[in-house]
Amino acid sequence: MPIFITYATYSQDGVKGMLKKPADRTAAVRALLKKVGGKLLAFYMTTGENDVVVVSEVPDGTDAVAIGMAVAASGAVSNVETVRAWKAKDFAAVTKKAAKLIGAYTPPGK
């Protein structure tokens, strides 16, 4: 199953909710992923530009993006970004495809 990494920032409403009722949000994230047939691999609260980092396996990219949209629609988070991740050994297939495409693209203005 594809691996995705999602970054998010808590909104003011999200922070207020966390302060009103402090809790470990891991179970809520795990349950949401389960609804699309996914699996939580890691869930971190972070400092800096992002407040949350989720590493998950979900059937495809549409599931990962749909989850981010649903959570953003709750008003609890903003700046949701989801990226696909590959294990290094699996990424070799991507680079082989790219190598076959070299020269097939004409840049603008050329």
C-alpha cells in the first residue's frame, strides 16, 4: 500500500479545542485512516512550521487527500499538505521511468 506523509498546522479553533480538552489525538487519527482502509504508521506533534506529522498507508492518493480535506473542513487545522513517500529501494523504478523520458520534454521557449 502506498505511504503518505501529511503535515498540518492547528488553527486557532484547533488550539482552543486542545486547551479546553487536552487529549492524545492518536486514536482519532487512527480511526479516520481505518475508515478508508488505511493504517497509521506514525503520528507526531511537532514544533516549527508544522504542528502535526502523520505517516500512513492508504489505498491511494485520493484517500490521503480526502482525509486531509475532511480534517481541514472541521476547522481544526489549516495548511494541510500530503506527499507520497517511497522506500528507497522502490524509488529505483521511478528513476528508471524518468531516465527513459529524458529529452522527451521541450522546455518553454525552446
